[in-house]
Amino acid sequence: MVQAQARVATAPKAEVTIKKEAPLPAQFDLLEEASGQGMEFVTARDTKLPILKVLYPSSPVLEEGHGKFIAEAKAGDIYNEITGSLYKGKEGVIVIPCLYINTFNEWKDRGDSPGRPVKIHTDPSILAQTTRGDDSKDRLPSGNYIEDTGNHFVYILDKDYNPKETALIAMKSTQKKKSKTWNSMMQSRRLQGKKGYFMPPSWATSYKLTTTKESGNNNSWFGWVVEFDQYLNDPKFAAALDAARGFYESARKSDIFGKIHFNQEETVEATSSESVPF
């Protein structure tokens, strides 16, 4: 007796469709090859380096009807006035500190001032020419006053640690101590290399900046909080490292202060709960 062999039905194989990325148009290659054309004669003095600032209650950004008004902005948030980027103060922003320069900015009083420093001094000996006024400002014989300012040139990163934009964080008055602490944090960092431990360049580290409410002398304001984030010595951070190092080198070689638009509204000492002491 011959037994019939059972036939096993075989399901048809599913076809896998491989999606091919559309090639970039030829025009894109042309654009990449022409990178920078049209900007050959733009110098440092033809551009502005944006200042990353902490918003205070009377900031124009918070004034409804003002051209700079941003509905979702609040006092204590972090704002880039040139690009319009807004970062929530509690969430903060990740930055790479690329270069630090201490300056002593000379100002005229509000009303007589052109809205920018009369002169930017880099020699601290200028302070020896000042006397402390009744308003607690260090005044020169001319009547102008000097602000000891810690300038941190940073590269802002996005949430994936891609380089986003450059900025300056100017710390003075009550925030100058934060600047000194930040510098101490950078100088204390060490990585192990082939010859032992070494201090990595500041542009190979990232920090998280948030804000907090502070008070003193019956006044209150929002100030910076600086926290170490991580070393950027992993290959996945190559783009961020390349951008940060490039900004460091260009800032050192160029007249970087010709690009900065210091705003006198940031220099007013606290005289009320809405004043900005930095």
C-alpha cells in the first residue's frame, strides 16, 4: 500500500523593498564648491557676535507690543538677541567654552552714553585710576565708570550635540564670581593621555547653563548656574569639536571685540526688583 505524501503549503516569500535615497541635485554640489563666495570682504567689524543674556522682568522681549516680544518668553529665560533663539532658564543650554578674555569696559552714564562702551580696556591697571563712587561704581577722573567683565566665548550645541551657533556670555557685577568659578572648573579638569594626566582645552568640554533667582540688598534678579556636562573626546562629537576649535582660533586671531554689540541696558546696577546687576 502506497501512502500519499502530504504536501506542505509554502507561503510566498515577502518582497523587501529597499528605499533608495534620492541623489542630491547637481546644483547642490555647485553650491558646496562655492562655499563662502560673496562674503570675501566681510571682516570682523562687519558682523555682530550675539550676546547670550538672561531675560529680566523689564526686558523688551517680555513687553507685549514691542518688536522683540516673544509670547512664550519669561524672566529668567536665556535669549540670543541676534538669532532670536530662546532657551528656557530651568532647562538650560549646553555650550562649549571656546575662549575667555577679561576686559574692563569703560562706560558713560546713561543719557550721555552712545549705548556701547567708550573703550574696552584689557589691562587691569585701569582700575588703579578709579575711585568707588556713591553708586558703587568704579569711576575714572573723567566721570566714566569701569566694569570688570568676564567674557566667555561659547559655541551653543543642540540636544544632539551638533554645533548650533556662537555667542558671548558677559559676566559682571554679581555674576563675575560665577565667571571665576567657571574658569576654576575648566582649569581643574583632567584627562589621561599617553604621558599621564593633562588639562584638556576648554573647547573639548561642554557645560550646562541654567538660571536661578537670586537676591541681595532688597533686590532680586536671575543669575547663571554653571555645571560641568562632559568631555567631548568621543569620535561622535567630531563635528562639535571641529566647530569649537575653529571658533577658538578665529576669535584669537581676529578683532573679536569689534563684533560685539555690548548693550548698556545689561550694565545697570540693581536699584529695584526689576533691575539687572550684570
